[in-house]
Amino acid sequence: MENILVAGANGTTGKKIVELLESSQYFNPVAMVRKKEQQRQFEDRNIETVLADLENDVSNTTKNIDKIIFAAGSGGKKVKEVDENGAKKLIDAGKKTNVRKFVMLSSMGVDSPEEAEDLKDYLKAKQNADVYLRESNLPYSIVRPGALTNEKGYGKIELSKELNKSGEISREDVAQTLVRVLHDSATLNETFEIIKGETLIGKAIPNE
């Protein structure tokens, strides 16, 4: 079993990722949370936790970790501190302990933040984090979903390096996609966009 650090494990998408890892035969979740009171919900299920704040030092978080999913987000409040610098710090920590893959939850629109009115600062922060990851020499996958919904997942997506259209996708399907790309050979060192579609996630992301 590979140990997977989930940054943002207490978030809406993060909780779904941890659940999927919990029932996986390949992966063992390690929930990274910011506050002590957030640990209990995971520890009650015998899920290991790591207490760390992305605004502070995270160098202690990647010991005995095989791979990382970065699903943390500031919710638009501290985009530079969390979405950009927090991601960079975790990438650095992963490099020091030779993490084997870093899976980044990014966003559609990241390549052209200047075109977004409301989310410009957020998308710019995500863009900088994505570039930093690509240049880090860590094996990576960068997943850029469309607008996130809380609908039930369909298990089907549309995937392309550039979709050239907007769309929605459920957090459940995003979580499934992030877990799928943890496999060594799946979308290695690739960046792609996803929205709700007609292709099964397992087919859209071959494992071989």
C-alpha cells in the first residue's frame, strides 16, 4: 500500500478523496489538516493524520509519504499564501523526501487568468503553483476541472489537454479522477482539463 498525503483533507473534495483512498486496495490515506479538532473525524476511522498549516512550515508532512494529492484551497481568501505558496512549500517538502508523484488539483482557466474577472488572483496563484510543479522535476499530474458541483458523481468525464469550452463536473468525479491518476503510469507529467462527459473515468485515464 502506498501512503498518500491528502492536503486539504478536511475540504469538501478532500473528504471524498480520503474516502476513496480508504476503500482502495492500492493506497493508504494520510489526512493533512490544519486544526487539531479536524483530526478526530479521521482518527475515529483509523486514518492517519498530519497536523500542518500551509501558511507555515510543512517540511514535516512528507516523511514516509509515497505520493501527494494537493486538494487544498483558500476559498479565495488567501490565494497567494495557500493556493500558491502553500503548494510550493509542499512541492519542496515532497522533493526532499523523494515523493514519487505529486497530483495537483488545479482549475480550468489557469493558463489565461487575465480573462477571468472575479477569479483573476486565484487563477494567477494556481498558474504559478502549476508552473512551479512542472519545473520541480517531481513526477506529476495536473488536473484542471471545470466548475465544481455537489451533484452525485456519474463516473464519466470528458478529458482533453485543452477542452476549449466551459462545463461543470461533480466533486465526486473530480475526486475519482485524482485518485485514478495516482497510479505510476497514468498521465505522468501531464496537464489536462475535465468536465462531465460520456467516457468512463477508467477509460479516459488508462492505467497502463
